[in-house]
Amino acid sequence: MKRTTRWQRNCLSLLLGGLLAGQAIAGQPPLDADASDPTVMGWMQGFPPAADKQVNGNNYLLFPRTRWSFSHIRELLPTANVGRGAGAVSSLPDARRDDINDLQFQLADGSNMTWAQSLAANYTDGIVVLHRGQVVYEHYFGALQAERPHMAFSVTKSFIGTLAAMLIAEGTLDEQALVSSYVPELKDSGFGNTTVRQVMDMTTAIRYSETYSDPTAEIWEYSRAGNLIPRPADYAGATSLYGFLQKVQPEGQHGEVFAYKTVNSDVLAWIVQRVTGSSFAELLQQRIWSRLGAEQDAYIVVDQVGTQFAGGGLNASLRDMARFGEALRNNGRFNGQQIIPEAVVADIRNGGDPAKFAAAGYATLPNWSYRNMWWVSNNAHGVFAARGIHGQTIYVDPKAEMVIARFASNPVAANGANDPISLPAYSALAQFLMRQPQ
Amino acid sequence: MKRTTRWQRNCLSLLLGGLLAGQAIAGQPPLDADASDPTVMGWMQGFPPAADKQVNGNNYLLFPRTRWSFSHIRELLPTANVGRGAGAVSSLPDARRDDINDLQFQLADGSNMTWAQSLAANYTDGIVVLHRGQVVYEHYFGALQAERPHMAFSVTKSFIGTLAAMLIAEGTLDEQALVSSYVPELKDSGFGNTTVRQVMDMTTAIRYSETYSDPTAEIWEYSRAGNLIPRPADYAGATSLYGFLQKVQPEGQHGEVFAYKTVNSDVLAWIVQRVTGSSFAELLQQRIWSRLGAEQDAYIVVDQVGTQFAGGGLNASLRDMARFGEALRNNGRFNGQQIIPEAVVADIRNGGDPAKFAAAGYATLPNWSYRNMWWVSNNAHGVFAARGIHGQTIYVDPKAEMVIARFASNPVAANGANDPISLPAYSALAQFLMRQPQ
């Protein structure tokens, strides 16, 4: 399908700029949450929408259109379904309390902010908080609704990481085996002599930049290969996700440091799919989604040869994301059954090596680590999280018996822009719920 | 998104040829149902599928790939969801009987065929038969499964026609009003001085050919406008469904004869959406799908400005299609509620003017008519049907208390190729069920 007739290179620059800084016009700060509310902006209103109100495959990653598009990805891209199955919806008891809105917490600079203010500051599209399995807070903003799937971006990685860890626990997958033993097509790439474990913990050493601010970073060809962003007329790069993966070059010594590179997740998905003979969506449906008692089907973005984007293509409803978080909090048990083996959850929660993680230099995540494609705080509460650009998260605080699922459309992609507000807010809410249980 | 880099005009010719005749190689008959089974063909098997086993936006309408693609449209095109809602699934009691397979019936040439043979002869992907509301027959073939939506093609039209008739019954829509009074953008097109009623019964007089065998027929630009088929590199036609509709020219006198032209359905959808302020998918979800107690969400293909293709873009599960047919059979009542006003169903069943219909020259449909985008037999059983190319149907036989929902991927688009077998088979099954009720 040709959706890029009018696509030009200058448009691509605009797209990259928008993704990077969330600043459509040089020097101007982005619209705030209220001003960028997609209903106020009028995206895709009317039949047909006015030309300047249209969101399409060429502009959907440009803020403020993102505030609409992240809740309407399937209307923009081909997708594969992840069915909830025919089972009953699992219970999420309603124990909402409005006093959370006024909860005050302190930022690093000493200033105070309320919980409600923090949601706007981070362009929250929706948030669900569970305490001891009950919904204590649930709000939607802008284009998002309870039943509507939202793009989870790299939260997707934690699903493929969990599935892979489950296969290892069952003996179906050998974490010490070389990637090339499962996927011979990757033998001559930078992944050829990595182990499955190194891929799962992103300690592979490959030439691949995820720096959104750099237009020459490999993430952009990868996005074009996967049809996530349009290709220039003279595009000569890879035309599928797996085509790109085979071109990735080695750079350094595997296993030494953590380096966050989305391609690892799709290599892992390639391995998992090759080993099981089932697609990511099929595995997710069979082993997790249908067992959670999810309310909604989820879906995964696919490239033009049908590859499901495990690095960031999952879309799901927020309440179902919270269910998955709650399953993890309960050591894999949810909806009356053991969905994820307890040992797998323990392995996630134990985390990876903080020393290897430190090399990546995440200022907002001191002493964290990365394991099975989960971010692990190693703090006193044992917090661990799935995280995706623009503010997506599943945040599990075992000590506070709290799970937060949040979708957002922060104009800045990198979570370094969310964390200075979100992490103190989540921590304050955990303290609050521990002090004042219902 | 650019999915047509390698697309060339000769490929388009091949596509048209394939759609027309179902004959990929000149002079050769198409593969039969067994030989074209998509599992046997191996479409989209493996990670990634081999190059010659891939189905994508450039080739998905080419038989035999259609046998896979019609059950996987959302993996190829952007789509809008039609939610089933949170209600309970409505009951379809199981009363399956295998003796139907051996039911013999006679074709026009005097030869005999069994029911089971008829399914293969017409490349059936799935079929559900209800008798008095119970499932007496249900089978899936190839890529289709009970829970998987399949492309309904022009069966979609009967949904927008029913919704429009409901709005007329409520007084929200005036069937005698001019189209241009609702959609001023169409004032200077061939639809400018047609009435809503003429659009609903396809008695508009416009220059638009739906002859699939003619590569210059307007259906092809319409399909390109809607992004259903790729656009050549030098494409200068309309880039959205509604863009095309505004270009349609008048030809003759409105209201005189029935002429089957898909554009009428999208004009009707434009009117309905403009009047209600809701999209086709939203209306279908609110007024029909969520009330049917559907098992699955459905979805509708969208063009690049988000227009939902009311002429043929609905995808749904077969059992849910059967539920809709059963609601019509029961004069609009199903799942414990009046979903469609009785008067609307009566108006459909009364049909249109057979004299106007006769002018269209459908050899397989003597004395039929067309009303509210339903095909009405006017026969002794009061049969009426929704019909889509390649063999899609919802067939309602009130006298026999029978509803048939069928999806197929017949290599020939026009239903003139299905009817000589399907209509006698359906008629024979009706007689059989009347003779031998359970």
C-alpha cells in the first residue's frame, strides 16, 4: 500500500525533530497537557476530518498528534490480534479514593507537586493503580478510554522477555546457547556469537544507536524497515525488521555492559518464534493474555512481511496491563492460576548486574539493573518495571503491594524526561498507601 | 507508510487479472479448494515466511493468496475496531447434524451434487447454518476459525443500509431529502441531486463501473483511492474514498433502474456519519454489535484519512454474522431485545421494485430486488440476503426458519460464479430442514 505519495525528506526531519524534543517549532516549548488534549485539538473529527486535523502514517509520531495516535494505532498500521479468549473477565475490585489526587510529594529540586499535577506534567493518557489487587485510582485523559488499547512501546519488551524466561524454565530454550544456533540467519551479524542470555539482558555488543536525537542513529533505519515510519523515495535500507537485524554489526565485547538496544527484543522474538513455531501474538495469547482474564483483546504492530514488532509494537488496554503487573506482583499467580512460574518472577525480581547497568549512565535510575527485559530498581521496596518511550510503564512495588499501569504521550521520547516527576510520585503513593490502607 | 516500493504496473495487471478470473496463468483453471488450501500452500508460515510464501499489501487480493488473506485483513491494512462490549455472549445452541453433508441437490444442468461437495466447489472458508436459532451446521476450512474475523466485502453494505433505515424510522434521516442537503461536498457530483432513498436502493444514475473484468472500470480507481490496492508510482487519482466520491459524474436519470455501484454505500455512510456525528464503526458497535451478544469484536478497513470502507470493509466472525441474520429473521429481535425496529426489517423484506432490478440483468437472480442494501428474492420463502464478492453471504430464509452465514474465497469475484451452486444448495437445505426438523 502506498501511503507516502507526498512524503518528502523535509517531512522526515520534522518527524525526527518532533520525536526528539517534542518541540514542533524551534525554541518554543511544547503545548502542555491541557492545550494538547486531542479532543481540544480536534484530531480526526468530522467526516472526513479537515486536512490540518488528519493523523496518518506520515505524521502520527509527531507531537501533539501523538496524543491521539497512541490510542488509535490500529487505524494507522497493520496489526495482529492477541485474543482475550472466551473466559470470564477477572475481577479488579473497585476501591477508588479521590484523596490520592491531593497527595503531595517532593521533587529533587525541593519543590512540591500533587499527584494530580504530576499526571498532567507527564502528559498522562491514562493511569490505573492497584493496591492489594484493588483499583484505588483510575483516570483517563484525552483520547484514551478504559476499553481502548494504547501503544505500549517498549513495555512490549517485558512481555517477550517474560515469555522467553518461561521457555527457559521449561527447558525449551537454552539461555547459554548461541543466538545463531537458533537463528542461523544471524550467524554473520553482530548477534552471531551472542548468547540468548546476553540478548535477554541486553549485554550484547553491537553497533546500534537508540539516540532519538541523532537522525543517523540506527533506530531510524530500523523504524523504516519495520514500516513504523515512512521511507524516503530513494530508500535503499532494509525492508523488514528481520532484514535489518541481519545487517547489525558487532561492536565490542558481549556480556560486559548493559546497552539498551531495541533490536535485542526482536532477536529474542525471532528465537522464541523459531523455537516454538508460534508467533509472539499466539504465544502471548495462549500463555498470558487468555489466562489473565483480560477485558480486551490486545494487538501487535506488524511489518510488511508480517513480523510482529516485539521491540515496541504491543497495544493493550490499561486495566489489562495492570492485571499483568498484578500477576507479577503475586509471583506469577493471578485469576486463580499460576500463569508465570514463580521461579521466572523471582529471576526477574532478582535483577541483573547493577555494575553492568551503571555503564549506561541513566541518571534517573541509580543502582537499577536489567533482567529478562525488565527494569529492576534493586531498592528497599523491590520495585521493578516495564518501561516504554513517551511514558509507558507497568510499575510494580512489592513491598507497598502496589501496581501502577500508565500510558502517556509525553512529547519527549526518552523516559529521562518522565522519571524526575513520575518516580517520586510513584514512591510517594506507595508510602501513602502503606500508611493509609483502606 | 510506503509498502509499494517495488510495485509496478505489470503487477497491477496481474492483480486485476487474478481478481477477475481467478486464473493466475492464462488458460489454466484455478487450483481447486483442496489444492489451494492456504495451509497446504504454506502462506506466511515461518519466521519470516519465505519470499514466495509472503502475503502483503501488494498481492493479498491475488488468488490463491486470498484464501489466507481474507482471514487476515487486519495484518495487511489499517482497521477500526467494532467492539462487542462487555455483555454476555448470546446463546447459539448446538444442534449440529452430520447428515447435512450428504444432502443431495440438483443443479440447473440436471447433475447432482452433495452439500459437502458444494462447499468445496465454492471455495468455502466457513459456513454456519442456524435452524430455528440452533446451529445445525458449522464448518471451517483453510485459514478460517470460529473466532477469526473474515472479510465480508459487500455484506458490509447491508449493515450501513440497515443503520440508515433505522435512522429513517427514528426520523433522524429523511429518505426523500437530497444527498447534497446532508453532504454539501457532493453537490457538484453525480450524487448532488439524488435522494437518500435512491442511494439506499442503488437507483442512482452515475458513471461508475463495477465490472471487475475491465481494468479501466472506476472500481479500480476507487480501490486505489481507498488504499485497498497499491497505487502506481505516477498515480494522480483520488487519495481517499470521499475524494473519489466527489469526482463521480452523473449518467442518466436517477430512480429509473437498479445499478449495483459500491460508491452508493460510501455515500450513504457519509450521510449517516454526518447526521449522527458518529463513525460507522461506532454506530455499528452501539446499535447492533454490542446488543447482539457477539462473540468477537469486528473491524472495518480504513483509508488514509480514516474513512471506514462501508462499501466492503467489514470483517467479522461467522457466528456473529449468523447472529445478525437471526436477528433479521426474528423481525429485529434477538438476545432478549428489539435490536432493529420491526418496521425496518419489514421494509427490507418487502424488497424493492423487481422491474427496476431486472434491468441489471442478473441471470442467477430472477425476480429479485434490492432494498436498504439488501438483496431480496421475492420468492415463496421470502428469502433475502447480504452478498459480497468471492462468495460472502448472510442468507435468511424466513419460511424455513433458516439462516446461513458463509465466508468464501472463490477465485471469481462476481457472485454469478457462486450462485449456480450456492442458491440451489441453500434452497435444498431449507427443504431438508423443513422436512426433517430435529
